Amino acid sequence: MTHRILVVEDNDLSRELLCDWLESEGYQVTSAVTLQEAFDAIKKLPPDVILLDVQLGDQDGLSIATWIRHQPTLAHTRIIAVTAHAMVTEQERIFQSGCNAYVPKPIDFKELTKQLQQWLSVPTTSRSHAGIE
């Protein structure tokens, strides 16, 4: 089974890099630049994992994580925040919004691989969090 991943990233270069790498790893990838595009993509075909940029221009990317956690049919969706802001206060905000994990920017693809493997192997009923070790 090919896992579906939604990349929500407003930086063209970062989005293209992530999408190309994920596709080369065998994932089915969709991308969104704005929160509205992300909402539309999730409603159309819910992904197995969302890689979510925390700051989308002037929009708070984490608002979509909070929304997802309140949708009964989507609450199991795994969300990995991708952020350049890895301070402790930001980590707390990431987890409080409903994200399962985070990967700091610049992206370490070994760490991203580890997080994807971990969260794709967790039953969809689990909503626990895991930070970076």
C-alpha cells in the first residue's frame, strides 16, 4: 500500500524538495501552499500523514492541526510539523495544536524518514506525541 502524504509548505523550493524526495521514496504526494488549499486537499482525499509548515506566510499553519483534531473522520490523521522555530515554547505549541511530532528545518531526511516510519506504523487510533530524540 502506498501511503498518501500532504505537504503544506509555502516556500516553493522547500515544497519542491520535500515532494521530490517523498516521491522518490515511493509515497503518493500532494502539496498545498495555503491553508485553504490544504483544507481542500484534506477534504478531497484525506492523507495518511501531513507534513505541515508551522508558518505559512502570515497564516498559522498549526490552525489546520487543531481543526483536524476536531473532525471525527480525520482525528486519526498523523501530523508532523516542519519548522525553523524549534524553541521549547514553539514545541509546546506544536504539540498542543495536535501535531504528533516535528522535524526542524533545515530538514534532516534521516530524521524525517524515522518519523514517517514511526507514525505510519502506529495504528490510526493512536494520538500520542513523540518529539525528536
